Amino acid sequence: MKSNIRSHQVPSLLLLAVVCSLGGASRPASAQDGPTIIKDSIRARAYTHSSYRQNFDIWSWVPLVEFGVNGPIASGDQLFVEFSLPGRGLWAKTDCETEETEAGRRMWTECGGRDQIPEEKAVTQVGYYTFAIRLRNPLSGGGATTLFTGKAKVAKVHSGEAGPHYVNHFEYYVDQDWRLPIGYVYIAPGHGVPDFFPPKLYVTLWFPGEPINVEGHLLYQGKPVASDTCGGSGGSSILTTHLTKAVWNEITCEFRYVYKTNPDPEHMSKDAPLHELSTHPGEYEFKLLREGKLSRSLKFSVAEDGSIAENGTATGNKLGSNRVIVPVKVLGTADGVWNKLAWKTDAFYGNPLTGFTAPP
């Protein structure tokens, strides 16, 4: 079987996008004895099977969870996930591909889906399923440790096929509306050798559907200082298995000429207007245009050293990455109908943020 692990050592475009979206290859320099889950990397999904108990007139689903882990992961450590359903108790238990990872490094993996959970375990009920990411090490002789527990809300949408044999063809998906008012601002190295591309500014947001013609604009003291075309961060879409009726996309705006500190001028474009955060501390505002209309806005602060000022939400909730969490104002009507209160109960899969309030 092809490995599911997406290690920091694997030179792939997918990994580069994921690492950049999580604020760099290194986790925060806080002391810890064991591995921790990168909470903003968790993607809970429902994988749709084109049958139910060998009946192809009915579709069903099994759970799938993808996530990143901060090392250290010791030799012999094994990550696994336990899935449960209301009224059924423990539903499935699957091992995740796990590799030894030193402290200060990261590993990505996944558990569940059709490769690990057989079709005979698939179900048709909707609602919440719960999952626990756990760690065991047979070499140590101790019991398993729970690293994260969460719940994912499964819903369904009809395939759109017509005819008596397609009445029960439903695509199952995990609702991700809680993501929309939660944004991330962070400093991360640019692509290539860090000495060539010094740390720069990124802003990451989530959208239902697949937004096009998206532009991010950065304002300092009310005046525009930079703009950039924003795009998907590769592999960070959460969508249904067969269709695209229920899909959420992570969009990252990379401000290529907004740096934490002044870069080497010999390596920079002579035509691009540079903005150095360390010489312009204070309040910033980010606004996003979607097809020429204002769609998102958020505010953040920059410290004297050019870093993003921590507001306490990410650290207080032990996010596990270098990104700063900021409230996002969702504007306009392009997002359609979505649950504006989902962040209160479903954020981070049943682990809502303390100290966070979404804008009205």
C-alpha cells in the first residue's frame, strides 16, 4: 500500500503547501515530553461508499481523519484512531502510519477511509461521530495515551441522479461551516533557501465552495501597503468523495513583499514595493475581494520585532502551530447559506475556542 505519511522530509508540492499554511516546518519552541496534535491541521471527513451491505442502490459512508503531529515520536510509537457512533459505541479502530520524528519536527498521517475500514462497517445514519487520536508504544509496556478527542457532524446531499435505483444515492460529508469566521495570520519562510527568501506574511481563510478571482489587500494605518492574488493551499480542501456539492476550501494569501525584517536588497525585485513589518509595528487590517466584491475582513497587530502579536487565542487553546488565530468578518452573499453559529459548538471538532468571539 502506498504510504499515507506526508513527512516534513518528503519533497512534494502538497507538503510545501501544508507546511506553509501551518506556519513553517518547526513547531513552537515550548518544552514538551511527548507528541501533540496540530489542531488546525485536523481534517475530519466522511468517505462515501457506492454501496451498503452489497446493495448498490444505497450509498453509505465510513469516517476518515487526517492530521499533523508535533514530535517527538519515539521508535515503536503507534498512532491510532478510535471511531464511535451514538448508540453503537466503538465503531472502528484503525492504526495510522507512524514514523519516528524528533522533537521540533512534524509528521502528517491519516486514519480510516475505505483502505482501513471495510465496507461492511459502513453506515447510512447522519449526525455526529466521535473520534479519539491515541498513541501506544508496545516497547514501553504502558497503556495508550489520548492526544485528541473530537466529534464531526455528518450530513448528506443527494447525488442528483434520477430514477428508482438512485433514490438512496446520498453523498455524505462532514460539515465545516465552523471554519469560516476563524482566520490565521502568521510569518513563515518563503519558498526556496530561507536566506534568499526571508520570513514573509501569510493570511489563511476558509470558504464554502471554490472561490475564484480572490485578492487579498493589506492595510497599515488605514492605507494600502500590499496586495496579492490568493490561492488554494494544495491538499487543504475538504470535500465529498464523488461530488463537489459540499466542499470547503482553504485559501492562503502570500504577501511576497511583506517581510518580517528587511531582506537583502540584492535578492529582491527592484520594481516591487517592499514593506518591512519590524519598522511598521502596530495595527493592520486585511480585506479580501472575491470577484471584485468585499468578502472577508480581519484585523491583527504586529509587534516591535516584526512578528505577529499573539492575542492569546492560539496559545490559550494549545493550537500546536505557529499561526495566530483571528476573528474573520464574513461579508456579502457569495458564501450562500451557512451556519453562522457553528463555531460555538463545532469548532475544532467539538473543541470550541476559549477567548474567541466571531464578528457579527
